[in-house]
Amino acid sequence: MSELLINSHNGHISASQRIPPIARPFVSERAAKTLDIVEKFVEEECIPADAVYLRQIGKTTEERFSAHPQMIEELKEKARKLGLWNMFLPKAHFKEGAGFSNLEYGLMAEYLGKSRTASEATNCAAPDTGNMEVLAKYGNEQQKRRWLDPLLEGKIRSAFLMTEPQVASSDATNIEMTITRDGDSYVLNGQKWWSSGAGDPRCEIYIVLGKTDKNNPDKYKQQSVILVPHNAPGITIHRMLSVFGYDDAPHGHGHITFENVRVPAGNMVLGEGRGFEIIQGRLGPGRIHHAMRSIGAAEKALEWFLARLNDPAKKPFGEQLHKHGVMLERVARSRIEIDAARLAVLNAAIKIDESTAKGALKEIAEVKVLVPEVNLTVIDRAIQAYGGAGVSQDTPLASMYASGRTMRIVDGPDEVHLLQLGRNENKRGPAHKSRIEAQTKKGQELCRKYGVSTDDILHLNRKSGESSKL
């Protein structure tokens, strides 16, 4: 057994053997075998290749955002030979994918989340995954042939443009970019930022959300999604935004302006006023992908944490770190939190598979809030164990923390999901109040029947709203 795969004191326990029992009935034999191939590919090929990839990008900004490391193409070739390609498109809705369910791909995405190169190597990298889902689900045949086919082949990349700097974009009804019909064209004006993927030299298509009807009384029908070629006249990329100092080159997050950018009317997706429908269809499964990759990142952080605790060369106060009880407690809590978060994500994936992303809004919102918190907590514990090395470039932990922190903001900040969850949960309040009152009343009746005093039973007076003893 290769040392690159060993993951326990008993040697290697394969990924398929570690599928949580609650999820096993939903995993096909083919998916379980593929999961083992994914694990082997990530651990033996992608993680070692990450070091080469990062160095092939270059150092200067110009080099970094014009780079296309050869390493990624070599990994793609290996991935395709192994059958690891486009696993993300769920079989229930798309003929173009590899035929896996959201749950099955979720298990695979966990391993992809442990490597910088693995997602792109298997053509499962954001924002292309979500953009391909948009085109596959909502695009017409012409749009699919022009943009979806080369994306599925990994020949080009794409960007997703939704957020704007001048408005509170956590509420997408606030977006201001205008999309105005002019004969056989649409004209776009406005600005976008955090335009993920816009820095890549292979990025050829932008999927853009803007307003076609700002006066529509239904604020959720004012928006539309349109396809914009990256080189359309009037587009200016001003800068690439960094995340805690990391620029995510060559992928990048662009700040872009559109000045009278004209695109054919045939580039409109699904029709005017369908933007919210499309975006919600895009973000639902995408949040599951993000969550499972974050679980993988948390597992990787715990692995680095355990490695540091068992480094015989590092003995603070004369003992290895695993001899210090506080560290073992942090390990235990990390194990509990990761396992609990994974089950929550797999539950959400099963719910999507059984219904739709819309039918799993509660479950998706839960993991969107829970998983980034768990990921950051585990990474932070690992950083603390490494001390100065943990916040430096000598471990991947600092970069992982920066990336993980964005997950509390992207695809809707925590506050939006918490507000939605809280409101929906609170709708159950009156029913719970009525049931508790009915149970209390029946309890009093039973007490009287059996000759038991009710003096110590608190009763809510329905008329006055005041509590009194009966």
C-alpha cells in the first residue's frame, strides 16, 4: 500500500468503507467504486501536484493572471482516463453528466476539497459547475452547443457575475445593472465585482444577472440572466480582488464595468424576468458542492493537526503535543463536529435527490450556515497547534482559512439563511402553542380524574395572556 494513501494506524481504509451507514443505501456500487478512484487520484496525484501548480503560476501579477499551468492539463488527462469527469451534473436532471446523484457526487466532492487542483482536474470546479448547470437546465440548443459543449469538454472556462459593489447584494433584488432591449440586441450597463473566474485567460463566457424590468411590481421578476462573451466591446476589468491577501490566480475575482455592452437577443437565458428562477436553480446544488468541499478541507486541516501533534521533533515543555490534554480535546471536538456536519450535508443532498433544491431549502440553509463554521473552527485549531508556521506559507492552513472564511459570505451570507430559517421555523409557533395548551388542559383533566392536585401546574390564561395557578 502506498504511503500516500495510508490514513489510519491499521493502514488504509478506503473511502467507500468510510461512507456513513445512513448514506450507504443511497450509494450505487458504481458510485462507491468511483469514490475510491477519486480518493486515490486526489491523495496520490492532485495533492502532490498542488505544489507544482502553484509554482507554475508565477510570481508577478501579470504572470499569475496569464498563466495556464501545464500541470493542470496533465491531471485532466489522467482524470479522464480514470473516468473522473463532470461528476457534478446530477443524473435525475441532466443527460450530460456522469450519472451520479447529488449524494454520490457530494461524497466525491469532499475529496476534491482537499486539493487546489482536483476540482479543475475533473472538470468539477466552480463557477463552471454552476454555470454548466444553468446552460444544461435552462439554455436553448444554440446556447448549449456554443458554450455548454466546450465547458463540458474543459476547453474553456466561465465566470459568474451577480454581486455589485454599490448595493447590498445579499438581497439580489437590489442589483442595478441594466439589460435593455434594443432591436435584435440587449445593451448592458453597470458594474459587477467578485466576478469569480473572470481572471482566467481561458474564460470566454460570463453569465450575468441584471435588470430588464425595474418597474415590474413583482420584484422577483425584474431580473434576467444573459450570456456575455468575455471580449464584448465595452467590458473593462479594473482589478482582481484578493481574499485576505490571496488573489486566487489565475481564476481570480474581478471588478468589472459594462458600458453599452451589446449582445445578441438570442443570448437571453430562458426569457426576460426569469433571472431569480435561474439563479435559485443554480445556487441550490452549488451550496451542497461548496459544503462538501469544505468538509474535505476540514478533514485535511485535522490531518495536519494530528501530524503536528505526533511530530517527535516538536516537544513544547518536554512532551509531544498529543500528551497535552487540551490538544486531545480539540481533536475530539473536531472529529465530532466534522462528522455531524457531513451527515447534515448528506441529508440535504438526499433531500435534493428525492425532490428538488427548492424542496430542500431548509436543509440547504442549515448546512450553508453550519459547515463553514465547522471548517473554520477546525482549521483554526490546526493553525494554533502549528504556531507561527500555521499562519505562514509553510503549511496550507492559512490559505485554507482565507478560502474557508469566504464561504460564510458567498452564495448568500449566513444572516440571509438564518433569517429565512428563523422565519420559517417561527411559523410553527402558533401550532406549538395550541398543542402545548391542549396537552396542559388534558393533563389537568387527568389529574382531576385521578384525584391529583393541580396546584403546581402553570396554566396560560388565553384571554388575558397572564399566567395563573389553578
